[in-house]
Amino acid sequence: MSESVDSAPRPPTTSMRRVAFASCTGTTIEFYDFFVYGTAAALVFPQVFFPALGSAAGTVASFATFAVAFIARPLGAALFGHFGDRIGRKKTLISTLLLMGVATVLIGCLPSADTIGIAAPLVLIALRIAQGLAVGGEWAGATLLATEYAPKAKRGLYAVFPQLGPAIAFALSSATFLLVNMFIGEESEAFINYGWRIPFIASALLVLIGLYVRLNVEETPVFARQSLAARTSSVGPLVGVFKNQPRELLLASGALAMMFAFFYVGTAYLTNYGTATLGLSRGTVLSLGFVAALAFCASIVFSAMFSDRIGRRTMVIASCALAIPGGLILFPLLNTGSPAAFLAGLSLALVIMGISYGPAGALLPEMFRTEYRYTGAGMAYAIAGVLGGGTAPMLAAELMARFDSNSVGWMLTGFGIVSLACAFALPETQNRALESAEPQPADQDTVPEPTA
């Protein structure tokens, strides 16, 4: 008789409140580290690491290093997904948090190109790859931590907590750079020399908090009940995903590519566009970014809650449909040049993304089987990130250099059309069981003990 984890001496009893806090805290920290890079890439990296290229080419090169992390994301999803599906969600999430934290602090300590020459951008790229690996493994684990603990009828609601991490992180990133900017000065050489480094180094404190929280959460009950034979199968999780569910993997990646394009154009590219093209002050752009993050949070929460009522697929379709006209009106709105228009345009981009992002936290885990759920959800998310987030900011900078801002809007609309077609082909996952015997009742606040 094969061993199963039903005989484990102590089943998980962690409350949903603690699980929600742990999943949200972890993604907030990891994406804070990711976003401070994006903000710095827009504001200072062209001067610090690519001074010889000039303003336009330096900006393109800076966003190219930003894109490198998205190429590393699928590798991180495959690597950490393998261990997450074999040894558990909790241990893997601790590893991703440490990797991200170390890489981010080291970026904050990296000498400039004026000091160590070409070694500076090369080391920057290596550390950016490490960040990409960490985020590639982080997102799926955090969402599984929430969805595999959550009662069936409330998966969309509880899966929103890790989804709030990027919105909170964007607000924290904007606020941190804004504070540094206020104390050091808008035009100060000190900001270029060392001020931008403070948010990177300060992330070490957040990592310590995240480690404490995650160490106090138990393994998910769905994984704990999975048989030992399934965990140690000769067919690895990555092979299992591509062999058994390739259609779901590709459709989910395509359906979510749009949200990454809108998000990273909004959080990374528009930071540069607002200061360099529209002539807004750095402090104004960062302040408006903080306000727009609040609208982003609201869209994530409401779309996740509605997905429990009308379905995940319906919400993703609605977001993709909004993206088509949204891309076309974004830059005409921004180009009116006022701070209010910049806030409206940035909020528009983030809200369109948030309507897809809210239900995605439940949608992707529900699409894949337990034995390779970490890998499948992570790979779909990472591939979507490469297609949308990795290319969009870099393409936006290139399109602006060659054409005008309207070409960037057409690019976003194109992403919306492709993602809408994929979203229509997605299955609805709202009422799927995560395992053959779903824990009942569906509305209790703590996780029930597995039956013998």
C-alpha cells in the first residue's frame, strides 16, 4: 500500500487570516523589489549605467535590462515550480524571497559605470536575472498558498491577497522614491550618486519581515493530502504540464499577456514618459503613481470578488475588451500634458490590468492538477510576463524614438485583441475542485483536518 500524507502526524490548521497575510506580504516584498528596479530604470539608470549612450539610447538600454528579468521568469517558474510541486509550497516560497532580497540589496550597492566601466551593466544584468528567477517562482507559490487553503466558494476572494502585492508594492516603491526625492532634492546630483540606492538597500528590512511571516505558516492542506507517489513520480512537473495540459498553458499565457503590457507600460515606461516627454517633475509623477496605485488596488479587489459570482473567464474577457479602446485613448489623454490627465491615463492603464489580475489568482491554480499546479500556474504567468511585460516597455521606448506616442497606444490595443481571442477560448474554472475530495463545508474560516 502506497504511503500517503493523510497519515501525517499533524494536519495543517493555519487560519485563513494568517494565510492571507503571509501570501500578501510575500508578494508585496518581492514586487516592491521588482518595481524599485523599474522606477530606477526610468529615472536614473540611463545616467548611472549607460552614460555613453546618450538619453534616448540609454533609456532603451535601461529598459532592455528591465526586460531581461522577464526572460528569466519562465526559468524561475520551471525551477522553483519543480521544487514547489515536489517538496512543498512553503519551503520554496522562502527560497524565492531570499533570492529576491539578496539580489535587490546588491543592486543598491553596485558601483556605477563611471567607477568600474562595463562591468557595472554586466553585473546589473546578472542581478536582474536573479530577480526574474525569484519572481518567476514567487507568484505561483503565493497564489497556491491562498487558493489551496481557501474554501471553494471563496477562492476568488482569498486569492486576491497575493494579487494585492503588486499594487501595494507599486505604491510603496513610488512613496519610497518620492521621500528620497523630497529629502535629497529634485535636481540634486546626490540622487544620481546615491539617493536611488536607498530604496534597494532598505528592502532588506522588508525581507526579514516576510521571512518571519512565512516561517509561521504551515504547508497547504491540498499538497499535504497529495500522495507520496504523485510527489515522487518519474515524470517531472514541467513534463507533466506540457504533456497533459499544453492547451491551457498557452491559452492562459496569451489571455494574460495584455495585462502585463498595460501594467509595465504604466508602472515603468510612463514614469519616464511623464518626466522626459511631458515635462512633469519627478515628484509629481511619483505622487500621482501612488494615487493611481489605490485605484489599481480597488480594481483588483472588486474583480476578484465578482469572479466568485460570475466567473474568472468573464472578468478576463471584460478586461481584454476594455484594453482595445483603452490603448487608443491612453496617449491622447496623457498628451494634454496636465497632472490630472497623467493621473487619469496611469489609472486607466492600471485599472484595465487589475480587472484581469484580480481573478487570475484563482484562475491559474484552478486550471492545473495538484501534482504540477505550482509549475503550471507559474509557467503560464511567466510566459504571459515575457509576452507582455518583457517586451512592452522596451518596444514603447523604441516606437517613441521611431514614430510617436500613438504607436505605443496601437501596440497596447494589439495586445488587447490577441488576449481577447485567447480569453474567449479559456475554460471557466470557478466551480472546479482542486482535488478529488474538496474539503467541506465551503465557507469555514479555518482549514478542516483531512479525513482518514
